[in-house]
Amino acid sequence: MDVKGIFATTYRFFSGRRRLLFAATLLLLLASVLAFQGVHMEEDIAAMLPDDGSSTSVDFQLLQRAPLLRKIVIDLEALDETGRGLLTESADRLSSALSPPLFSRVVTGPGPLGGENLLPWLSEALPSLLTAEELEKLSSGLDESGVGERLAESYRQLLSPEGWALKGMIRSDPFAFYRLGLEKMRHVNVISKVRLENGHFLSADGLHSLLIVETPVSITDSEGAEALLAEFATAAKSLPPSIGATLISGHRYTLANARAIKKDLVVILSASTLALIALFFIYLRHWRAVFVFVVPFSVLCLAAVAVSLVYPSVSAVTIGFGAVLLGISVDYALHVYFSLRHGGGEPDQVVGEVARPVVFGGLTTVAAFAVLLFSDLPGQRQLAVFAIVGLTVSLLLSLVVLPHLVPSGVAGEGRLAEPASSGGKRGRLILLCWGALLLLSLWQGSGLRFNGDLRTLSLVPPELAAAEAQLKETWGDFRGKALIFAEGEDLQSALAANDRLFVRLSSALPAGEIVSLAPLLPSAATQGENRWRWMAYWQSEAGQGVIAHLQEKAAALGFSPDAFAPFLQRLKESPPPVTVETLEAAGLGELVGALVLRDEKTVRILSLVPDTAEVARLLGEAGENGENGWRLVSQSRFRQEVGRAIARDFFRFILLASLAVTLLLVWLFRHPGKVLLALVPVGTGLAAMFGAMAALGLDFTLFNVVATVLVIGLSVDYGIFMVCKLTQGMDRSVDRAVLVSGLTTLAGFGALVLARHPALHSIGVTVLLGIGAAIPAALLVIPALYRREWR
């Protein structure tokens, strides 16, 4: 039995069982509405990034390991001179007010960094850290005059008020070798424009204080973000009027996008509904036509629930796509409605006759969306499931349930004028204009750009952009640096790779631009070489001369003979190695935790550098393919990778969707001329969309890939109905049905143009261009190209 027979029989079967059919349908819809209440929506942009283990996917995961990226940063600003003197006090006050459970830890400064442990540790660890060049420089300054100057400075420190506290330190380190260790700590200063005052982070101009806050609230949790920001606002009220407080974190972006999407959903659904009502009064004007619009609203909840059954959380953008689906899914119901209202014959025969183009139109659209199931992006796969389920349910409701709700038999009512024939002057004019449009679109479309910048997919409120700019100006671009990971199977192999990386970086970049753990935690092999040189130096003639000068100058200054016995004893012993544990004991545990990253199979040592092309050239291919154990992850390169991925997906999906649609058309028509005619709206829509985007300077983004699939899936439906009308005598106001179904689709997409969220707006603008060109191509160009001998 063919499609016509199946649905004609189905109509007759339910003719005497309409109450059962309506009851079952109503129960299904109510159940979907109730289930929709439990659908968990998420605004995480990760849903629009690859999860296939590709380089782009790995880079995104590694980008999340950047220090401070997932932490909250609070900038306190002195608004006047009074506020300048209250900065540190205000920082402490706000720190006390930000308490659990929303704020787990607040850091106002480095604190004592281990207190009494740090300087002694730096002095003891120096032999393991001092490179050959640094040892040579140190020894050159330890001639007789240099020893005298350093010892005299230590003597003056002993006579100062804090001398009693420094006595032990001076005895074990009379030459203040710990200062060389402090110089090395510059390499682990993540915040470049910071200075320390009373254990607090202050800006160079003294007008800002920085707080770094940890929270258990995920940055993708919009409800938690709202509670967190409300708690911060309450705590900030305790600050003096002369102090301003600005919070910057991913939570603000999440909340801004969540609020924008929720508002957009209200605006989009309202606008779509109003547009559909307007179309109802213009073209339908019968109370039973209301049932046509019940179909798309029913589909929305069912499709969302279906996605939630497959995925634990649903992208909020997928739900926003429901407004688009309203315009798509009503098309099939409209064709059934117009066939029943304006066609003659028995209802079962009318339903059977319209079923074939409706089913194949639905199948081609479903096939186009099914291509997205092979996407590496989970968000696009969600969109595919959403559309496939929604369109399938729409087909069934339109062909099984709707015919029993719509009266039949007003033949000839509201018919449009006959389409232009192929041989008339009007037909030639239409083809001329169409050809000019295609040429212009193809010419402009060559300049289409692919944009992989994720920031274009999220809403960034102006006040948040201004806060980010001020943070960067005040404290440096510590949130925008490139990341380089030195990788190894264990800690020592990762440290060895990090040593090689630091040598490469320090040969070309100023020391202040590199954040690296290598100067404070070299590999065991490097430490062993450093200690050997250190011991060899002090046992050499030059080293023994320094010891002799020390004893001579110490006696001259009045030091006791055993004043520096601890120092001399250390020179005879093997220096201790530097380990992660000794760094933690020295008060640098948080630093180690931020830069030493351990997974099940890999240890990574993180370095931070400027995100510039110079750094990429410096590392070369090693930074891209992991040679030498290095992996460069930069936001600028990541955007380029995503852009290339978009371009690859674009051509892949275009090819697959076009192939699937063409095969279905061949199955339906079995005639090359008819197949090409049905593809006219597709080609016209795509060409117009790409050409207009390029002409308007609109970049092609992740969501425009979805827009392309939409144009293919929807445009071919119009082509199928027009070709069926011309070749199979389906003259049941098909033109009117194609026009109205196209307008309902534009109503859905037109509403998306009103969205503030860039992703939704992007889909709306681009598909509006494509579908807007496909509709006249179907209604005017196909009849002008048609040849009667194809019947």
C-alpha cells in the first residue's frame, strides 16, 4: 500500500473512533506539558563546542584550567582621596561579609607567604635553582669589595629595629642570597600590575584593591549565579560610600545570557503567536483553522521532552529554537487544511492525495536535520533531535488528527491567479530577474567569512564589557594570556619539558611577560646539575677566596668568630632538593596547585605568556602538535581552530544534506527535470543567504550552520508541493498553501530577529534571508521553468 492508501485508510479507521483519537492525543499533549516543567535548561557555551576529543575540544578543556578563569575577581576602587586610605580596611570588611555557602574562600592578598619559612627556604633552595649563568653573575659580585659591601649591609640590618628578627637569617645567609630567590618569584606573578601593601593586592596607582574569591557555584548555574550576585550586592552595601566594588566572573555572563534568553523566549513566542494570528485572519478566517496552530504549540513541548530524554541537560538555545519550529511544523497542517477546505472529493481521498507531498516534504526536512546528528557539537545534535521529533510529530498530527477537526468542501475559494507559463513574457522576465539575483549573490557570496570567536555567540552587556576593560587596564591582562602546557607521564618528565620550554621562551621574551614555575621548580636532573656547580664553586679556589674574605671582613666589623658558622656548615653539606612538598611548606602551595595540573595519565605544568603571533612563531609546530612535550592553547588560535571547524562542517553538512534531499526527490519524482525544479528554491535560498550575509558584513558562525540546514530542509518542501501541483494536477490552492506556510515560517524566523541573544538573532537574520528568497522562487520561478511534457 502506498502513502496515499495508508493515510486514506487511517482517516476512515478513525472516522468512527474520533473520541478515542482526541482523548489519546490530548493525554499525550498534557503529559508532554507536565514533563516539560522538569526539563533542565543550561546556558553553557560548551554545548556548542566539539566533544569528540579533537584538538579543538582538548584546547577548550585546557583553556578552562587557566588560573583565575573560573574564580570570582572583585575590584575595589577608591572613588576619592578618602577612599584611598580605606582600601585595605574595606577589602577585609568585604572579605568577612562574603561567607559560605556561596563564597567558600576569599583572598585579599598573598599574606605572609609562609611567614618565617619563605626567606630561609629561598636561601636553602638557591643551590638547586641557580643556573650556570646566574652562578657566574653571582660569583663576579663576590670579590673582596663585593663581600665587604654585602657584609656591611647585613651589619646595618642587625642594628635596625627589626635586626633581632633577622639575626638567624643573617647568620645562615650573610650575603642575602635569598634575594636571588625573590627575583625568581617574579616569574610566578600571575597578576602583572600588582603591588603588595600590608598583605593586600593593590594597583600601581594605589586606587584599587583586588580580591580573588572561590565559590562552589558552577559558572553555568544561572540560578546559583543569581543568588551569588544578590549576596555580593548585599555585602557590598557594607562598604563606605567612597569605595566602589565591581564583581567579574563567568557567573555574570551566565546570568546575563540566561535572563536574555528568557526574555527572548517571551518576546519570540509572543511575536510568533501574533504573526500567526494575523495570518489566520488574513488567509484562513474560519474558527476551525485554530486547530492548525495547535499543531506547532503541541510540538514544542514534545520535542523538548524528547531531547531531555536523550541528554541530561538541554541547551537553552535549543529551546529558543522552538520558536523557529513553530513556523516549520505548521506548514504540513496548512497544506492539509487548504486541501480539505478548498478541494473537492471525499475527505479520505483528499487526505490520501495530499499525504504524498506532505510526507515527502517532511522526510526531506527531517533528512536535512538528521545530518546534524553526525556533528561533533552536542548542541547541534540536540537541535537535530529536537527538529526530527518535532517534525515527525507534526506530520502525524497533521495527517491523522487534524483532518477530523477541519471541515471539507469549499472548492475554488480564495484561489490565487494561475502561475506564469514558461513561454510568456512574464515568465521570461521572472527568469531574467532570477538569473541576475543568482549571479549577484554568487559574486557577493565569495567574500563570506567564517568566525569562530565564541564571544559572538554570547550576550555581553555593555556594563560587563566596561568592567572587563577596566580590570585589564588596572591589573593587566591576566585573564587573556595564552597557556602553554608542558606535558609528561609523570611529574619529572613534565618538569623536564617545562625546563626546555622556559629556556626557549626566556631567549625571546622579557622576564616580566613569562609566568613559569621552572625557575622555582626545575626537574630533578636540572637541580642536580645546579647543585653540582654550586658545590664545585665553593670548593674551588675562587669560592675559598670568598670564604676568606668573609671571615676577614666579619672580624673587622666586630662579628664573633662563629657568627656565620651556620652558613659555612651549609657550604659543606649537600643542598636539599626542591620538591612540590617543600614549596608547599614554604607557603607556595596555592601557586603549585594553580600551575601543576594532574590527570589520571598526564601531568601538566602550566606557563602563561602573551597571546601573540610572536609566541606562536617561537614555539612553531611544537606548540601545535605536542612535540617536545609542549602544547600551546591560546584564545586567538582557538578562535581560528573553531573557524576552520565551522568551515569544514559547513561544506560537510551542505554536501550530506543536499545528497539526502536529492535522493528522496529522486525516489519521489523519478525524473531529473522534476528533481531539478524541486531544488530551485533550495539553490536560490542558499545563494541569496550567502550573498546577502557577505554584502551586509555578517560572519558565518556555529549557528549559521544550523541556518543552512534549515534553508535546505524548508526550501525543498516548497519545491515539492509546486512540482506536484504542476505535474500531478494537484490544483487545490497549492500556491496559497505554499505562500501561507512560507509566511508562517518567516513569522517564526522574523521573531528571532527581535532576540537580544546573538545566537538566536543570528539564526533569525540569516534564515530570514534564505527563506525570503526561496518562497518567490517556488511560486514564480518553478512555474516559469516548467515544461508541460514533464507531466
